[in-house]
Amino acid sequence: MSKTKLALDVVNDLRNLAGSIETLVFALESNQTASAVPVEEKQTRENKEPKKPAQPPKAKLPTLEEVRAKLAALSQDGKQVQVKELITGFGAKKLSDIPVEKYPELLEEAGKL
């Protein structure tokens, strides 16, 4: 294998790594606010709150974590450029800027990659 080919392989691996790190940072940012309250306090609050009757959801929208997981898997498969283009195609700089209502459409587009 030529040195040029090896160098190009290293560049490709570094790009994949950068995409994976970016996805990890997005995941950590979204979990940071959710994990700010200790688990014991969350459980205490849940026990004190009265149980509300379950209402059937109109249409279950995917969560940010579900969308992030799908996009992270695509990024790890070497499609981080396409994932970034997909996010910017929805008029956002980062995934969390996309409205929740657009998540089904975003997942549909991601499935086509």
C-alpha cells in the first residue's frame, strides 16, 4: 500500500473520529441538564406527586435521544458529513435547534442515508 493511500486512510479515520466526538458532545450536552437533579430527589418527587390518569398520546413523537442515537450511528458509519448536511437542511446549526415536531421527518430523511 502506498504512503499516500495510508495518509488518506488516516485522514478519513480522523474525520470519523471528529464526527463521533461531536455526536458525543451533543449527547452529553442534552444529558447534562437532565442529570442535574440527583436520582434520589427525582424519585422522592415522583413518589409525592399524585398519579395522573394516562392519556393516550395523539401521535408519539421521537425524543431527542432517539434521534441523536440514530444520527450517531450514521456518523459512526462514516456518514458524518451527510448527517451535518441533514441537520443544516432543517435550518439548524445543531440537532437541539430542530423543533420536536420535525423529528419524524428528520428520522425519515436519515433512514434514506
